[in-house]
Amino acid sequence: MDVLEKLTILTDAAKYDAACTSSGGKRTAKKGYIGNTSTASAGCCHTFSADGRCVTLLKVLLTNRCVYDCKYCVNRRSNETRRAAFTPEELADLTISFYRRNYIEGLFLSSGVYRSPDYTTELMIRTLSLLRERWRFNGYIHAKAIPGTSPELIERLGFLADRLSVNIELPSETGLNRLAPDKTKRAILTPMRQIQNRNHQSREELVKFRHAPRFAPAGQSTQLIVGATQDSDFHILRLTQGLYDQYRLKRVFYSAYVPVVEHALLPAKDVKPPLLREHRLYQADWLLRFYGFRAEELLDRDHPDFDTRVDPKCSWALAHLDFFPIEVNTADYETLLRVPGIGVTSAKRILSARRVGPLRIENLKKLGVVMKRAQYFLTASGQIAEGLRFTPDTLLRSLIAAERPLLPEQECVQLSLFA
């Protein structure tokens, strides 16, 4: 099998991995090295950085051969699929060739578990060592840490990669035991804790020694599958909150379950992936990270799942109408962030603009406030939007109408590198 054939198989096998981002990495150009990492905020494959550049990562598996038999995975050992494996030399050469042709700016490297977690990780370390040392590659690298790998190998991998991620896979230990019997909660959380501790130690060393080696400077992320088990949104969001609080993760990625393999325990192949549910979880995740919400505020045991008709912030507002309306000329920053239609940027603009003079309703749209949602929850100089009439009963219908149409049935397709 030639390298192009391997590339076709192994890039296609990597498309189900969503935990791919380059946000947080920064390494400027360096004499004698190839590439740089200056993507302050970017995503997987084709994406845009904070400065507007389109950033491309080669997202690929080292191999899709796997000793595990996870029921949801296309690469599980019992699934009949074409298998391939790069040698470290092949993958390093391929990455540099693509970089020189301006196809990519970095690498996202994952792998099936070939022989054992340690053996697979050693191959990944060999690949990244070739890139960093032989080819002097200075660009962004995101590597997957495999549960069950020895701490010594995780440490070596972390000094070669900009970001590490350990997939938590499923929201509950029960689901993990049922669908991924070869993996355990402890095997997943142990490297996650090691990465957190070693990253913290590395930052302390950099304070004392300017040229100390950096361990996974862009931090770590994880991914979990939504829809393969009966876990509620409340359970998933509380797990997310715990991961951010306890492990200081940069991102938690949600992947709507795509039935890629036949198995009696999982939904049938003709069941559409819960893409709208995934979308609502991403919106709620944003509220946790940037808006000061807690999981327990957005959902509870009596209301364990999001209303897919409106976004989570609107759902919270509808359940707390006694909190509204708020006066934009006097509300503090945290209160402004609770208003549907007001984001981080528009809240800061409101704080700046009202120093000059009192704001009126007609000023808010120019500050970036989405008035089709916000108008129901705020006043400006004691006034509401002209002609606005609503009751608690009609408010939900108005917010549903204000939602931008979503297409949960639309399939997301990863394009071939040569399409």
C-alpha cells in the first residue's frame, strides 16, 4: 500500500474525532526552524484564527488498527474495514511535504491502539521527534494521549506537542463499561490529571528559567459522544463543569453519535445523529466558560434536557422572568451577560458607551445587541422597544420565531484533502 492510499484511509478514519483545536498555542518564527504557531484562536481542519487567517491542520491517524472493541467506533477490532498504518518516517515526511506546499499549518495526530497503548505512544513520539528534531518543525501539533499509557511516555509526548487531549468518550462510567469494555474511568482520568499537574509545573519552571522546556503549552481538551447512551443533558453538563473545575481543560468537545457500525446496543444506522442536541450543548458550554453560568443553573433533575426550540440562555431567562427586565444604564457586567441577545463584546460596549451618556433603546443595536431576543428582557432609560407587546405565554413563541433556522438533518461532511 502506497502512502497516498494510507492517507486516504487514515484521514477518513480521523474525521469522527472532534477534539481538535489550536487555540492557545503561540510560538513565533525561529531561525533554523520551519513554521510557527501563532493561532490565538483556531479550530480543526479549515478554520479561522483570531486575526482572520484560515488555518489548516492535517488531521490523521497514525493507524486505524486497534486492539480495542469499542461498540461505537468505526476502527474497532471486530469491524470489517480496510486497515493501514504509517511508519513514523512516512508521516513526518508527509507532514513536512504538505507544509512546504502550503496545504497545512500544523498536525493533529491521533491513533488506534496498535498492540498496546505504550507501543502506540512510542510510535507517536518517534513521529513528533522526527518533526521537531530532524525537520526542525516549529508549527502547531495536537496529539492524542491514549488512556493506559505509562506516565513517562505521556511526559515525553507533552514536551513535543502543543496540546494534548484524552478522550473521555462517554458521559458515564456505566456507558463506558457497556460500550467500551477495554477502557476504564481511571485509565482516562489518570493521564488527564498528569497533564494538568505537569502543565502547571512547567509554567512555574518558566517563571524561574526563561528557556525551560514547555509541556503542552496550549493545555488539554477532551471529547465525549452524545446520543450513544441515555445520559441526559444535565448529566453531560455537570460532567463538563467538573472537568473545567477539576482538570482545567481548555475545551470539552461534543460529538453527536453517528452510527458508523452495526451493533444491537446502539441506535440503528437510519437514526439521524442528534446534531441539534450537540449544538445546544456547545451553546451551554459557552455559557459555562464565558458567561459565568453554572450547570445547575441551566438544568436540574426536574428539567434534565434542553428545549431544542430555543437556545439555553433563552431557556434560563424564561424560567427566571422575575430577574427581568434589567436596566442597561445601571446593570453591572455580570447582569448584562444574563440577558439573551447580549454577548461578551456587546456587554463591554454598553459599559463603555454609558460613561458618555445614558443609552436609549435605539442605541443598543449599534452596540451589537441582538434586539430580536434582548428586547423582551431589558429597558433603556426606563423605556422598552416601541410597540412591543407580549405576555409570558406569547414570549416563548416570539423567541422560537427569532431563532435562526437550524438544520439538524443536514449531514456534516469532511472533505478529502484532494477534493
